Amino acid sequence: MKKYEIMFIVKPTLEEAAIKKAFEDMKKVLTDNKATIVEEKEMGQRDLAYEIKKHKTGYYFLLVTEAPVEAINEFNRISNISDTVIRTLITKLED
């Protein structure tokens, strides 16, 4: 399995419980698809470099995972249709 770094940004207008739930839901997408979470980091609310979907800030989360390509594709698909995630960046790490 390859190693990936996934950073995603959740809407700042959500309540704290909804933000935590969004993070857990996105982790569950990976683990349900046979991925292993190596590291997870909640980076908190930060300013965006530019406005995304009319938001100037967002809650940042970072996951480092060992996953098959299918898990990464499913994560990307779900994050794109999610109404809580406003941006996702997936980077393949060198072995």
C-alpha cells in the first residue's frame, strides 16, 4: 500500500460537534476501505489564502494514511460531494 497525506478543510459555520463528526466521517471512509491511519492532526481554524465557497476561514485537518488506491478514490469522491468539506488536497508521499 502507498502512503498518502490528506488535508481537508471543513466549513467554519458548523457547530463544534458537527466539525468533529465531519472529521470522524471522513476517517471512517478511509478505514472502511482498508486504509490505515498513521497520523491524524486537527489544525484548528485558520484563514484561507483566498475565499472558497464564500468562506474566508476553515477548520483544517491532516491525515497521513497507508491506503490502496481505491480508498483514496472513494475519499476524494465523498469529499467532493460532501456539504461540510470545502477543499481537499491529497498528496502521495515518497516511500
